[in-house]
Amino acid sequence: MSINCSICGKALEQGNDSLSEDCGGDCWECIDEIEADMGDNYAIQQLRK
């Protein structure tokens, strides 16, 4: 059974996609964007990669 991000619907925990990591029901890609919008430098750098 696959679990999807509650924000964008992306399948979570896909081994070939590091941004699909499960962050409490949301993917790291969505959470990273939210944190980057809040000014978090680590998140900004991750999104630039």
C-alpha cells in the first residue's frame, strides 16, 4: 500500500526520490517549500539542488 502526500498527492517513501520522504503525511518537497518560504536557509539550499 502506498501512502501519498496530503498536500500534493506524491507517493511517499520512494527509494529513488529523496524528496518523497514522509514528513508526517507530507512529502519533504512540500515541507521544504513551506520552510523555504519562511526563510529557512537549509530548506532554501535543498530546493536549489
